[in-house]
Amino acid sequence: MQTETLHQQQYLATTAILNYQDDSIQALIRSRDWKALSDYERIGAVYNFVRDEIAFGYNVGDAISASDVLRDGYGQCNTKTTLCMALLRSLGIPTRFRGLTIHKQLQKGAVTGLWYQIAPAEIIHSWAEVWYDGRWIYLEGFILDVPYLSALQQKFADCTGSFCGYGVDTDNFKNPPVYWHGEDTYIQHKGVVRDFGMFDSPDDFYAKHGTNLKGLRKFMFISIIRHLMNRNVARIRSKK
């Protein structure tokens, strides 16, 4: 009972970033009728939505709100984690935030040219941890939408083992664990460099560790670079 109360207090709360009370998020939940599902089905429905209906892409920053991610319709590891956590909390599923860094090599191909050269060697990374069936389960496999991942698998059809690049770092490129079956899901975890541990919310993590970009790099990224990166991701997805 104490553990359950702890989950209620810490891991179901709304925050400035996990703003699941926003009208757009509540409207989405009603339209999908997710509250009629079991916990297992709720997690799967939200997971699939975040993975495939929120396309892989680069937002203006890491610390934007869940409603902003939903409005954009695309996201990367940190922003998809935010949206997944907010949706699950709104459905009564406890979640927490895992903060890490990954090496930039796994972004090569999705990120190209000068921006790759000047990007920091380690990039802030995160995944959601969801409380289900008496344990915490890691959700990271929602970062890449299936059409994008499938295009990569076709582009590099000869690769069936380890693969690093284009937003992927896995030892099973042909069949990575990106589908919800009640177990951990991953697509970039092999690239983890540092693990900052668990946080109640992304708000707490960013308040302590900051985000990926500051100053001139941030301005360049927001105004120019991310648009080029998103066009490159779209080209890969469309197999051009």
C-alpha cells in the first residue's frame, strides 16, 4: 500500500512539462477511448501512438511541454519521452524519467555535415519507465517511427546484427525490441555513455542537468539546423 501511495504522489503528478491536463491531450485521450482499456492495453496504445503517430524528428528543444510535442506531431528521444509519460499519467499509469547521455555517433546519418562536426560528443538522452505488473519497465523503443526504421532496414539490408547510426544503436538491427509486449523496449540504449539515474519528472532532470544546447548553437539549431535535419529524416523515411 505504501508503494502504491508513493506512485500516486510522485509518478502520476502533472507538471509544467507533463501538462496532461491540457485540452489537446484530454481530447486525444477521449477520441481514442483509451480509458476503456486495461492497463496493459493502455500502455500499448500510448506507446504505439508515440512511436508511429509522432514521427521521428527534431523539435525546437528538449524541455518543451507534452502538449507542444503533440502539436508538433514529431519528436526525438527526450520529447517523445515527455509525451509518453504525460499520456500514461493521465491514464493512471505511473511513470518516471530516466536521464542519460548517448554518444553522438549514433546520430550520424540522421545528422550530417557541419552540425554533426560541432555537435557535443555526448547528447542528453532519456527514456520513460512505466510501472506495470509490479515492476518498472523501460520504454525507449518509441523514438523511431516504424516507417523510418523500416526504411533504414531496407537501406542497410545486409546488416542483421549490430548497427550504429541514423538514430539507432542496437545489437539486433533486423529485429530490435521496439514493440510493446510487456517488456523493456530499446532502439538507442547501446549508445549510452552516462546514466544520471531516475527522476520524478523531466522538469526535475532539466532543472539539474540542463538541455543539449545553449547560446549560439541553440539559435542556429532552432532557426536553421533542425529544419535541415528534419528534411533529411523525411528523405530517409520516403526512401529517396
